Amino acid sequence: MGVAEEGLRRLQVGQYACPCCRLPQDRVATLEQDWVLLEPGLEVPAHLVPAEHRWITLSDGRVTVYGVCPPDGSQRCRIEHRLACSEQPLPDLWPWLTALRGENARAAERRTGPAPPRPPDVWPDAG
């Protein structure tokens, strides 16, 4: 979950520019002595975020993944910038939903595809 420092440009204290979209992100230390880039100024209700993507801020300023299921209804969490970055592909958060999205894309393609050929006005004499 950590992010390598190369390719990151310092903006101000605790903030770095995303190497993909160049928007600012908060660079925060984790409990595992690593770093994670979080979406700045955004805290969302924890129940809206998959367990493995919930980051909570501890009293010492570090963050950790909050994998409690179900979370407390009042718990808020932060998310990694890569989930909100418009220049990066969205990870497969729910495989069943990804499969459904793929099937819906195929169904939409079939609806907007070329119309099937019309039958001829006069059928050939086949026998």
C-alpha cells in the first residue's frame, strides 16, 4: 500500500503531486513505517468504502487500514488518492460488480450496434 518516493514532487508540508494527474495528495506515514498517498481533505463514512481501502488517522498522525466489518456507523475514513485519480484505472473493488459492469457494457454495445439485416421482400423459390 506504500508508494515509492520517486516521481513525486514536493508541494508543501505533507503534500505531494500525483505523478499521474499532478493534483496534490497528502503523504502520510503508516503503522508499518511506510507511506501512503491519501486524497486531501476528504473523509467519508467508513461503510461506503471496502474494508481493505479504509484508512483511519491515529492519535499520533499515522494512518492504518480499518478493516472492521461492519464499521461503526459514525466512523469516518480516508481513501488513497489512486482510487480518486482520474488518470489511473479503478482497481477491482468488487469482482462481482466488475463482472456485471462488463456484461452491461456488452449489452449496451449490442443495443447500439448495427441493426440486423431486414429479410428480403421476396423469398427465393427453394423447392
